[in-house]
Amino acid sequence: MAESKGVLKEFKEFIARGNVIDLAVGVVIGAAFTKIVTSLVEGVIMPPIGLLTGRIDFGSKFVVLDGAKGIPASLADAKANGIPVLAYGQFINDVISFLIVAFVIFLIIKRVNRLWSAEHPEAEAPTTKNCPFCVSAIPAKATRCPQCTSELAGAMG
């Protein structure tokens, strides 16, 4: 019984971590974003592509794998009658959706990184160091102190 209380306590600590909450928020936003991108691909991007390619609706493109039950008139007909098909058109739509999502995420991350770097400039590498013998400021790459002539190779390692 004491062990189960320890597990419960660990679970509460795990849930309370910011990473888990951030992940949950990311999943919810991702699901909503997926709906938006799907709508964009199916309703805005694919119709002009279909028009440019001779009014082809990629989502309904398929190849019949077994014609024993007949050749269906549509993908919906094939699915309703249990005819095995290779629905490559939906795959094309899904690849385009993925590429759009990946590109939008790239743009968002690029913008966030730009904002982050503007708020948190990287510290420049020091150009000087102190001699451990005379405490004079000397160039960072120096191997001998110009002030006290001490050799620094082993001391500053």
C-alpha cells in the first residue's frame, strides 16, 4: 500500500511538470491546426490544382487491385462493395497536407527563434583572460603573459 502512495505521488509530480502540460496544449492546438490545414488543402489548394490538371480530383483517384467483383464507378462505391483498391489520390492529398503543415511549422519556429534571439542575445566569447600569476588582462589566446612573462600553457589549460 505504501508503494502505491509513492507511485501516486510520482504521478502527481509528473503531471504537474510544465512539459506534460505543454505537450497537452500542443496536442490540442495540433488537432485544431490539422483541421484548418485539411480544410485549406481540400477546399482551397486542391481545386485549382485539379483545374490545372484537367479537373482531376486527386482524393478520388484509385486503382482496383482485384477486378473479380467488378470495376467500381467511384472510390466510395469500391469501399461500399468491399472491392480492394489502392487509393493513391488520398495519399497525394495527405502528402500535400503534410508539406503545408511542415512549411507552416517551419515558418512559425523560424519566427519564434528570431524573436527569442532578439530577446536573448548570445554572449560573445571573451577576448581576454587574466594571468593567474600577476592578474593582468591578457589576450585569451596568449600562452605567455606579456606583463610577468609567465608561461600560461599548463596554468590556463
